[in-house]
Amino acid sequence: MRWIDVSIPMGPGMTVWPGDRAFEFSASSRISEGAGCNVSEVTFVTHAGTHMDAPWHFEDGGKKLHEMDSSVFFGDALLIDLPDVDIVTAGDLGSAPLPRRVLFKTRNSTLPVNGPFARDYVALSPDASRRCVDDGVKLVGVDYLSVAPFHQPGQETHHILLGNDVLVVEGLVLKGLRTGTYPFVVLPLPLLGADGAPCRAFIGDRDLDS
Amino acid sequence: MRWIDVSIPMGPGMTVWPGDRAFEFSASSRISEGAGCNVSEVTFVTHAGTHMDAPWHFEDGGKKLHEMDSSVFFGDALLIDLPDVDIVTAGDLGSAPLPRRVLFKTRNSTLPVNGPFARDYVALSPDASRRCVDDGVKLVGVDYLSVAPFHQPGQETHHILLGNDVLVVEGLVLKGLRTGTYPFVVLPLPLLGADGAPCRAFIGDRDLDS
């Protein structure tokens, strides 16, 4: 099976949430300067690039990333392509029960990964989030840096998902993919005691089967 | 299939290479201090914990991590358990051709992941590295922070592997696993222009089949 990288490359200039510290990459040692090998240092926030939110990101009594069930990192995911919506609502989700892992592809996937932050990105409404929880979804993926609209009063979208231990993957690069069920692997950095972590994510190119 | 995490948890106090900057984790915002959500910042070297070496780590004209073929992150791997050796030599590798991905489990797997750095860890000799290259191995994994003995003169082990575009995964946690062929997924952080990157790695628990 061919695996397609759906992760944002991490480098200086990558888009970050307004107010977040920028990604930093610097030389620790360089062969060109006489060192025995090249080693670098990186600094970034736990919600940089393609990343996973743990419940503790928004729920102060919630689970931290290393306390979540890692079995949800593996398996099939239903990708739903909604190119024409400004917000994903429950009405966009059809009547069939949603599977364990759902990825939402929207017009966000046409945005550059290192452009200015786009406040009008497409996100999930509270009723879409509630529908995911009611259907037993354990992982929700979206194609911009937040699953919720920018500055949503009350942060309902996050609270509904994270308050119900749904893992949220933000910043997926889903350009070119059609609605369908795909093998999907998303592995976060193994940070201890964290509210989230950058991830590497791949989708398998098995043919459309939904 | 059940997936077993074979990655070192990343947190303050984790073992690092002598002289490398320690792993740092700090609060960026905390709900308990009035913020809307919990966000953290991390700093670490590209060779912290379970990580991948790109050729550029030791070869100044070599490929950087994002230039490597990501198909080697997926598939089966042969795990070879060598509990009684002080160094892995070509003579320990049998006569059958080695497959595309090989993991070496040694007594290193009994060491704690946050203990003092152990200079007498088990590593690969140059002749074992040469054998891997000759057999067409594309990924070599080991269970301590380097594939080469500590302060190896000339760094032959690294040069033979990285100079031939073999990806090296260091710091795997292979305790409890027996010799056999296993599904193995190892996904590095998608750092651009890097000499290496921390990874998350899992082994599938399909029955011994070698």
C-alpha cells in the first residue's frame, strides 16, 4: 500500500495560532563548523502544525495525552469532503452512523501551510460535535489548526469533543482526497503530561470504498 | 491487531546524549491561572528519545530527513534478539539475507529510559553495518541512543549506514519482544531540513512468524 503524508512540514515560517510562539529551529552542532556531526534544536508549542489535542487542553480535570488509548491512532477513517460549507453542521453529516474515526476535508485544504493565519477557516459547529459524540466517534480530524470556529464563545465545540474523550487531530493536509474510507495512521510525539502534541499522519491510498 | 508502543516517553529527566541540551517542557498558558486553555512549549535536540537519523547527521552532503523515502516508515521488520552480546557483529546475523527493515534488541532494553547515560551500551560493529548495506537493508533500529559504540574512532558504523541512505532509528524500547517478524510503524516529526527527528514507533503483536 502507498502511504500519503498528510502532515504539515515543520519549519520556520509555518502558520501558528495567533499569539503562539513561532516554531524555532537552530544549529546545536555543524560538521561545516568542525563538529563531528550535525545536531539541531527545536522549540515549538504543543499545538504547532499537524497536532493532537488531549482532553486536558480544554478540560482542567481531563486526561493528558499519554493517558489516552493509543489504539485510536490506527485503523480506518471515514473522510468526508465538504468543499462548499462555511461551517460543518450536523445536517452535513448524513443519516448513517459515523464510524470510530472521522476526518473532515473542507476548503481549508486549499490554504497554504505557511500563509498568514486565516480566521475564517471552516470548523465544526457544536451540533456536529454532539453528533460525533452520540455516534461513538473516538477521533475527529480537521484540515485547519482548530476544530472550533475562531474565538467561539464558550468553546462548546472543544468542550463537547474533549469533554467526552474524543481525540482531536488538527492541521491535516487533505488536499486531493475524495470522500471515502481510508487507512489512517496518526502518531503524536510521546510527550508526557501534555495538553497535546505535534503528530505525523499518513493516509493509505486503498481505493475509495464507501 | 494490537499495537505496542516502543517509544521513549518524552519528559524532563529523560536520558540524553552527553553534552546535549536537556528536554524542556514549560507552560505557555494554564486554565488554572485564568487562561482559556492549556498550552505548553517544548525544546529538545533532534536526537532526543526515540529518534531517526537522516544521512545529513553524519554526511555533510547527505540527505536531510524530509528528503528520505517515507515508504520505509511502514511494513514488516525483523527483530533480532541478541541478549548476550557486547557488540553486534556480522557473525551474529546468521546466513539468511536480511530483510528491508531490521531491529536489534539487546541488553540495552533492560536499561531505564531516564537513568544516567550508559556508555557501555550495545551497538553495531562496522562489519554488521556493512552486512546490512550489502543485504539491501533500508532501516536499522536499535534499543539505545546510538547505533554506534560510544566515541567510535572514525564513526564507521554511522558512515557505512548513513552514507548508504539507510535510515537509523535509535532509542527503541524493545523489552519483552522475541526474535521474529513484526508489523512496525515509525513516524518521525515532520521537521524540514533536519539531521534527524524524534519519532513515535509501534510494533504490531501478530504472532511470531519467523
